[in-house]
Amino acid sequence: MSLSEQQALDAAFDALSHPARRAVIDRLACGPAAAKELADVYATGFPTLMKHVRLLENQGLICSHRVGRVRIYRLDVGRLEQIGRWIDARCRISHRTTSPRPSLIAGRQAEWDVASA
């Protein structure tokens, strides 16, 4: 992984570290929403919510477009999938290194049988 990819991943995890930003992600997982809809759902001031939304957008986790005077936000699924692939890779590595090998278990089983006899 390149340095820029590592920095982007760090920034994404930092963006997801705040509960309000995770709540925005959870809401947008259900579908696109206008900024006003996001503000109505969360009991926070509009300016505070928009700071969180802008941070998520700057990190590429959500994106927006204008429809008339309304800004509509949606998830950037590609960015979330990238984070998911990184997590999945670590889980696969961890599973391989922590799973007992069958030959090791068979050897230990013989020792356990002798010890319990």
C-alpha cells in the first residue's frame, strides 16, 4: 500500500471515528437525503451537522449534487468498499495465522490421549 493510500485510509477512519458522522453514513445507507432531512433526523444544530457532512464529503465517503436550491447527499459506495476490502484482508490474514493447522492438532491429540489414559 502506498503512502498516499495509507494516508487516505487513516483519514477515512478518522472521519468515521465520530458517532454523528457514523450516523450520517447509516442514514445515507438507506438512500440519498437532502441536508435538511439529515438535520431533521439528528438533534444537532444545522451548522454543526454540516461540518460533519463536509468532512465526510472531503474524505470521499459521501458525495453531493444540487437539485435546484437543494443539495442531495449520498454514500460513495466505492470508497466504503475500499475500506471494507482493507478490513477483509486483515481478517483473512488473522484467520490464517490464528487457525490451528490440522497436523498440529493431530499431533497434540495423540499427546492428550496418552496424558488422559
